[in-house]
Amino acid sequence: MTPDETMQEAAWWSAVAEPADPAARVLRATLGDRRGREWLQGEWRGVPRELRCAGEARWDQQWNRWRERALTVDVERELARVERAGGGFMTPADPRWPVQLSCLGEEEPLGLWFLGRLSDSSQSEGHVSIVGARASTSAGGRCARNMAYHLARSGYAIVSGGAIGIDIEAHRGALAGGG
């Protein structure tokens, strides 16, 4: 895969599976990003042979858990949308990747969505993440969007791992603010 294809696969997986999902990590390591994606987007034909012995996950349940997002994510559209808003998506291979995330080990995110101009150094300041509840209330969502909007307008880069809930609400707020 080219670096651009690798980045697109990471962006797709960041929208389908949660960052610290151990089953997704096993699936990706066993089948690879592209083949795992094809399995989730295809018709149910059972568990691939390689996965049957990989981990202790109930793969039929995992497939159902990821299936709806796997079919609805349009990663090219999302990448274009965030680029138009002045942001992007980066993976750990990017020289601007925050080195502080390496302490997460296997739970390090596949990538980060960001708005604003990032410096060329992974040691830079001025990045903000707004993280909260997965099942957020409408008040929590409004608060996250307002914080993201005002922080982006003040020059901070809003960095998001793309988790469902407050993380996504803050990301949308920054998009609306033109970060």
C-alpha cells in the first residue's frame, strides 16, 4: 500500500472501531486493514479461518457491532471535508505526530483528525482535544461544539481521535468555526 492508502485505511478504521478496541487490533493485525475492511463491508460468510484462532473475541458479534459504521463511512468525503475546513488526518508515521501518545502502547490511536495549521514539530504546543462521554447529552454536545469553535477561532488546533460522542461533537464544532 502507498502511504496515502495507508493513511486512508487508518482514517476509515478510526471511524469504524474505537481507538482502544482490542478486537479491532487483533482483526487488523490478523487480516490486515484492507482485507478486514472488505470482510466488514461484505455479506456475512462466516469468520475467516485466520480469525478463528486469533484472540478470544466472538467474531460474529464483533462483525455485527462494526457493520453499520463499516457500511456508512465515506472516508474520502470526510477527508475532503476536513481538508476544506483547514485540517487533516495524521497517523503515527507523520513527523507532526504528538510523541506523548507513544506512552499508550497498543492503545495509541490509529490516527488523529485535526483542524488548524500544525507546526512541523511533534513537540509543539497549541493542540487541544475535547473528550467526554460516548452517550453524551445534547447539552454536552452543545458545550463541546462551543468550546471547539472558540478555541479554533483563537488559533488552537483541535485534535480528535474521532471517537463517537463528545469527541465528534467537538470536532464538528471546530469545523463550523472554520478552525
